[in-house]
Amino acid sequence: MQLGMVGLGRMGSNMVRRLMKAGHECVVYDRLPGPGKELETEGAIAADSLESFISKLAKPRRVWVMVPAGAPTEETIMALANFMEPGDVIIDGGNSYFKDDVRRAEELKRKRINFVDAGTSGGVWGLERGYCLMVGGDRDVVRGLYPILKALAPGVGNIERTPGREKIDSTAEEGFLHCGPVGSGHFVKMVHNGIEYGLMQAYAEGFEIFRNANSDLVPDHHQYDLNIADIAEVWRRGSVVGSWLLDLTASALAGDPNLENYSGYVEDSGEGRWTVQAAIEQAVPCEVLSAALYTRFRSRQQSPFSDKLLSAMRHSFGGHIELKPTGAKK
């Protein structure tokens, strides 16, 4: 099958490589010429403009957009729509907000252009491991994309089958799923990323406790000098808290036990905020996920004004003099 790919960052380029490896033809475009030229040497058909890109695609065209969420995605999809025709398909594989998907689908529907949203998980490891895909859109349109989705997804692999799924007819075991109508794919991916925030924060807090187990704040007979990298490794072997995130944690600690190459400044890409917003709209409590999101905000502050105000209030009502922290490892 032929697919057009717009956006040739690390994920977009590797998705093209995975598709070509599976025998699919890829037409590619990026606003920077370098990535397209590189993929052209590997077998892709590169274009130097969106108009040229569209002209190289056979009808009905299928175009996968892999650019940053927000304005870049909006501009790219609307620009593509100016060149595309009824029956063509635009797939947004980025981290877009699901409500934007619904709006865009309605706008494209007027031109009879089909819109599909594909939540894509796998990051820089996707070329080798495959991409977990959560897809929203018209059932028949999505089914028409199954050869592409199947090639990008990890496949059944060597993961043990979940007991009881033997008679369930679903592509979930292959690593891709049609979640429902437009927006549902990115909705599922949004909550996926919110959960990811919580899992990452749980590991981070647990290992912080290990790191400070020999703090001067702890009595001598309760202090432990622990090998954190080894703890991460042993947990990978049969522990109930094992996961791919733990695998990556163990790898990072093995190469840099004190994490000296990391600043501790943690960004959030949007999905965590949207997950909390969705929980508020549904009146669903999500204490862990919201706390993990707020911790990321806090990581980007240096001596925030709120902390200084707390110190000022304690001094004002009780004469407390705040001392510099001691005992905890830096």
C-alpha cells in the first residue's frame, strides 16, 4: 500500500523506514529538505513541497501527519485539505487534543475528505519494537488502513496471550486498535500519557527514598547505603512492578548512577493536562495523575515565590527561621 508521510522527525522518519521494510511505498515531505533526501536514499519518494507531495500520491490518497500538536498540525492539515479530493484520507498521528480532532473532522467532511486520529506510542524505539496505535475514525475508513497499521504495530510477538482472549475478535493483540469514532484514538492516547506520568512519578519517588536512605536525618542504625542501579535491575526479574519504564530506568542508572547528565527539569507535552481536564469534566478523581502533573510544573521552578511566602508566614506567626536543608543528598 502507498502512504504519504508529512513530518520527518525521529518518529516520522522511523515510521517510514518500518513501513518500507514491510514492503509499503512511502512518499515523504518535510519543511526541511535533509530528512526527505536521506529517506530517498533508502527507497522513499521525496517531495519538495506539499503540492508536489500530493501529486506523487495515487488516489485515493492516504496521508499521515506527524508534526507537533497545536498550530503546526492545524496548519498542515488545512494546507493538505486544499490539495486533496473527496475520498482521500488524512491521519493525524501526533499528540493532538481529541476535541480538535472532532472539529477538524467536521471541517474536512464538508470537502468529503476522511479524517482519522491515531494515538501513537513507541517513541524513538518504535522502528525496532513497533508502535502501539490507538485509532479513531469511521470504521470502514480505518479498516482500509489496516495494512499500514499492521506494519507499524509490534504484532503479537512473544508476549504471552491473556487468558480468556482466545475467542475475542480484536486487533488489540497485534498492537493496534480501532477505539471508536473520530477523537477516540487521541482520547485513549491522552489518558495513556496521563497514566505514564503517574507511573514515572511513582518510580521517581521510590528511588528518591532509596537514595536518601543514608541521610543524616535518619538514625545511624536505620541508614542504608543502597546500590540503586542494582535495585532497578533486580526488580526487572520477576517483580510485580516490572515494566518497560523500569527497563529504561535500569538502563539509565547503569550508565549514569548519579544521573549527573540530567537537570531534573521535566516538561509536560500536554496530554497530562488534558487528562486532568477530562477527569474534572467527568467528576472523576485522579489524585495520582494530577499530583504527577503538578510535580512536573514544580520541577521547572527555582525557589518559587510560593515557598518564600510560606517561609515568611511561618516566621511572622511563630518566629521560625528557615534553615538550609542538610542531610539530604544533592
